[in-house]
Amino acid sequence: MKIGLRRIIELSLFSTLIIALHAIESLINPTFFRLGLGNALILYLLLKKDVSSAFLTVLLKIAASGFITGSIVSPVFLAISAASMSSFAVMVIFIKVFRTGPIGASVPASCAHNAIVLISAELVIKGIFSSLFPFIFVFSIFSGILTGTAAYAIFISLKNLDTKQDVYKINL
């Protein structure tokens, strides 16, 4: 597979933005349950680009977030990685198979992510799933709608860009 300069730059840009959003969310809320606003960019990539671009970006986000939070060698990293991959799989299924929009894919992806985190926590703390599930389910719906709306806004704002124009050329 040939990767051109434009694709490398785009993937670098999206990965950097997603990692920055994740780092900011980690500072604001150090728990496992965050809004996941970086997924708005993943949704954009799935809607506008291709699955492989979005997948590479998710992998870079997982690796970088493990280093940023210092959890790369912990069981927490495995749980969050599994949750991120399940969320990505759900987004792909809802966008590519069911042909939903960003909100229709973001809500079930958020639910899947948080369900995997809760199931992982249940292995360590018995009873946490049943006690937190109602709250986390409502939070997942809220965060999914917010993230899907952000993805829609990104899609609309970037829709008017001319993709044939060489944006990397510097005119002096």
C-alpha cells in the first residue's frame, strides 16, 4: 500500500489533534469515563476518508495515551485499549453497514466503550457493574450525542474545503 505525503500529513494532523484532546480530557477528568471528543475526528475520518486511516489513527491514539497517562504497562491500558477498539468496531459497523450518521454511530460506540470499561472493572471490583451501569448508560448517551454533534460540525465545516487544491504548497 502506497502512502503519499498528503496522507501522512493528514494522519499526523488527526492523530495529533486526537492525542491532544485525550490529554486535555485526562487532565480535566482523571477517571476512566470521559466524553471522548477525540472520537469526533475518528467519526470524521470514517465518514470522509476510509477505515484504514481511522484505524491507524485509533492505534496511534491508544499507544500515545498509554504513554501520556503512564498506564502503558498496566491492566488499565489493556482495558482501555479493548474499550477503544470495541468503540471503533461499533463506529465502523454503524457507519459502513447501517449507514448511520455521526450521532447514530457515536451513541452505540460510547455505550460499547463504557460497557467494556465497566466489565473490566467488574473483574477487579465485584458489583461495580450493576451499581454504576444506570449512571454510565445515561452518561454514554449524553457523551455519544455530544461527540456525534461535534463530528457533524467538523464534517460541515471541512466540507467546503477544496480537496483537489494543493494545500501544502507555499506561495511567497
